[in-house]
Amino acid sequence: MNGSVAQTVPRSPAFYELATPPEGRHSSYVRGQNFCVGHTRLDAGEYLSETDLPDEHIVLVPEATEITIGMPGQAGTPVVGPALVIVPAGTSRSVAHGAATLTRVFTTRSPDVVARADNNALYEQPDHAVVPLPDRPPVPGPGTLRIHRAVDVPVDPDRFGRIFRTDSLMVNWFAPEYGPRDTDKLSPHVHHDFEQGLVTLWGDYTHHLRSPWTPRLREWRDDQHIRCTSPSVTVIPPGIVHTSRAVGGGVHHLVDVFAPPRADFAERGWVVNAADYAGSWT
């Protein structure tokens, strides 16, 4: 951390396992200050609808299932997963053709969306360490539904994951991996002005987290090594050193969430759909 001593202690990370949605509901929602993640299980014919959203949102279809996404005045568009879909602002409906699990990512500009989050009360007072979202999206999206199928975005060793952005969000949709992460190749790092959402879709993970030492010994915290099953959402505040590793055998699948989009990823040429927002980085 540049050799300096932090003067304030960051908020604590928060961990949410989503294996069982609340009784009577198909969905679980967890928010950060600027983003909200919804995880939903649908049966054939069931649907999710959104009305008058002020900005774009993401629908992630991680498995080989089919849904149709429709908007007023337009024929529904079929989507066969694995795929990531960017849905324009406004009203939309996602209908499942069979059993499907969807992960959706929104900004917190919509009061209706944030009201669904089980942890909404934690953000009654904003964390001033987090760069806020502006009142409206700072860049326009193309205004159309955009479907990015996994088969069309092969793994590229020169690119860090599979990074996509919207007008106000950014996600890194990592390819599924098999088996545990090499413990000699971890990547502890820290963000100083934005939260990170860690969404695990499949597999077990251990999140390793370290709080900085302030001048006041009473504020020092022990390191955390939190084991999470999937699906889960972990919200990491600014100032927390962190890294995650897949543990155990089988398939592991992770998605990182940021809001607003990260210019540093764009500068490295890592954003898959950068051309949709050419010349308009926040």
C-alpha cells in the first residue's frame, strides 16, 4: 500500500451465500453501494420483468439453457447460454424455456432494484471511500440488446478474463476452471476507491482478506480466510487487500462486478465490447 500507514479503517467485507432464496421467492439480491446482483432460478415458462430501468443491465446465462428476452414493441430475442446479455434501459422481460439459472447485475440507480436487496439497510449511509455513481449514466449505450456467447469469446492469454462493460457497470466473466487454484500463483491486491463484488456461480472458494493497520491498535483486525460455497456474493470495500482461490475438485466459476467501469482495464485493451462505447470511458 505504497508504504504508507492508513489513517482510517475500511468497512468490513460482507459475505452472502445464496443457495436457498428466502421462502416464497425465486431470487436473492445483494447490493454494493453502486451495484446490485440478483440470482434467480426459473422453471419453464417463468419470467423476470423490469420496468423503466434508468440504465443498462446485464443478464448472465451461465449454462446451456435457453431464454427469450423481449422489450416493448419488439419481438423477443432467443438467447442460448452460456451467454452474457446487455439489456438496454427501459422495460424488458426474460422468459425461461426450461429450467434456468440467471445472474443479473444492475446499478443502484433504480429504487425498485435496491429495495429487493436483503442487505439494503447497510447502505442507508454511503461509504465515502467509494466513488459514487453520477445521477445518470455518463455514456450512452447503443440502445440495443447485445448477446455475447461464450463460444465467441475464447480464452486469450493476453487478456485478463472476459471483461464487458455497460453504460455504468463492468463485469469480468471468467471462464470456468477445473480443480483448485495454484497456491503459488495467488494475486493479493487492493482497490482504493471502489468496491468489488465477487460472485461465485459454481464450486467452492476461499476468500483471503486483510485490513490495513491504522495508528490505533484497537482497530486492527485479524486476517480473514472465508470459505464460500456457490452461489455466493462477497462485497469487498475499498482498502481491503484480497485474493480468492478455488478449492477442491470439480468446476469453479467466478464473476467480478464493478461500478462504475474501470478505465484501467480499458487502457490495457482487455474490454471485449469496448467498441460499443468507443471514446466514452468514465
